[in-house]
Amino acid sequence: MHWGVPDRRRSRRLTLLGAGLCIALSLAACSKKEGGGPKREPPLVDVATPKAHLFVDRIEAVGTARANEQVTLASPVTERIERLNFDDGDFVQRGRVLAVLAQGQEQAALNGARAAEDQANAQLRRIQELAQRGFATNTLLDQQVAAAQRARAEAEDARAQIGDRVIRAPFSGHVSLRTISEGAVVNAGAVIATVSDLSRIKLDFTVPETMLSALRPGQPIVARAAAYPDTPFRGTIASIDPVIDPATRAVMVRAVLPNPGNRLKPGMLLSVGIESASRSGMAVPELAVIGEGANRYVYLVGADNKAVRTKVTTGLRDGGLIEVSGLRPDARVISEGVVKVAEGTRVRLRGSDGTRTAQRDAAGPPPKAQAGAKKD
């Protein structure tokens, strides 16, 4: 008889049943352990109350610095340069001779014109004496007067041509770098030097036409240059262009800034800030405000330490604060930890009595005292 095979099958079945029972018991134990664990603590947040803050309406723009006065001096004629009286970057006074062009022919023409003028004047005096004695007609006298005037005009023309060959500074300022040398022949219109008055700087910038009502001459501005990031340059609006550019719908504004030390240079790019108006408003930390599309919300902490989402209207920003309206002065606004809460979430308040209250509420009521236990 073969009794060994059925016994081995029965033993294998019992082993599989035992292993399945062990797995089922283990899963049940794990589920009980997870379900009976401690509750998750509410998120820890910081709160702040709205406070009054002074907000200033600022207009931001970018402008280009220009010299108070600037002129490019060019040669009026084609001529050779005889003398240059300036070096690179020199400061020159008004009327100083900067360059002299060759004027030999003009000097000769002037000498001839002077001689002709002297001769015409002498002849005029003789004819005047004869006319007084009746020996010269009035026609002859008139002809000589005209001849004397013509000689005088030719002498003045010669002097003017010599004056055109002497280049002078029209105002006091700094000259540009030299690009020509003595002895060079320059054409009419060739640049000899640029003189710039840097005692003041004109700052031209544009603002949108919608902000035109907030601007006025004499209004203070603050400008900053990338070369001096920590130095503000203060000035005032000097004039506003009466014409608005129809292509950009912007208006050109010119401000004037003192320039001690000549630190600002023509052509510099400056950022401009204009304080147009100031007002006091309620403010909360910027991190407290969240946005959904065009709407803005904050989370308030209610009496039961639950978060309540509240819609607000925002305004200006300043120093990490944002202007809001629609909140009570005593509202408790969640300022940190906003991303951890939602509508109705119970929260813990950092560093306040509300922390312990919220923790106690989350843990549930305390266990009841057993009968016969003593009170402390």
C-alpha cells in the first residue's frame, strides 16, 4: 500500500494555509497600528494685523543725460590749421581762442581795403571843403560819400573773413578730445572741438500720457546712474513738452540736476523716480497675499483657530508691505505659512497662547479623572 503520497500533499496544504494566515494577521496588525497612531498636528503659521503705512505714488522712468550747454565747433571754410590752443578735456573760458586757421590772403585783402578806405575818406574831406566854398557840386559830393562807404564795407568784409578763421569758445566749459593737429587742412564743416557746460545736467525722459496730470514744473525727482549706484542725484522738473508723441502716447519731460564734481556725463543712462503723491493706508506683509487670476486673497485666523480665506483689494508696495483694503484693523492675517493652509484648516500660531490652544484642540479632550483619584 502507498500511504506516503497523500500525507505529503496534506502537509503541503497545511503549510500554505499557515503562511496565508500569518500574512493576513500581519496586515491586520499593521492597519491597526496605522489607524491608531497620533493625529497629524496642524500647520504652524505666523500672523500679523494690518497696520497703517505711508505709501508714496512713484513714477519710474529712464532718461538720457545732456549737457547744460553743448556746441560742436566746425571750420567755416576749407583752410589749413595754423594753431590749436587747447588740449584734451581742457576747461576753457568763454571767448578763449581754440584754433586759428591760415589767413594770409585775408590779411592782405584787409590791408588793401584799409588803404582804399583811407584814400576814399581823404578824397571825401577835400570835396566837402570845396563844396563849402562853392567849387564842387552836390552830385560830386554824393558820389564820393558813396565811394567812402563802399571802401569801409570792403574793409569790414575782410575783417569778417579773418574773424571766421579764429575759432573761439562761445561759453565756458570742457572741450572734447582732439582729433586734429596743427598743419592739417580741414574742409568746411569739419569738426574742430566740442565744448560742453557740465555745471548742470539736463535729464530728458518720457512718461505715459496717463501720468501727465501728476507732473508739474518744479517737482522734485531722484535720479541714479549705474556708475554711482549708491549715490542719488536730486533735481527738479524744469519743463514739460507741450506736444505728446502720437506714436508712443508719451510726453517728454526735462529735469535739471546740479552736477558738482562733473560726475554725470552727457549721454549717461539714468533711472528716474518721481514722487507724485503720498497717502496713508493699511498694509500687510507681501507674503500674506495670494492671487488667483485678477483676484487677491488673504487667510485670516478665526476664533476657533481655523483659516478663513478673505478677498481683499491691493494697492502699492513698499519695503515688503502691500497696501490692502477690506480688512478689519484687528484681523489676524496669516503672514507666513500661507502655502500650508486652505479654507477651514486648523492652524497653530507661532509663539502665542493660541499655539497651545490649537494643540490641545487637535489632541482632543483630556482623559477623565478616575474615581478616587486625588486632585492636586
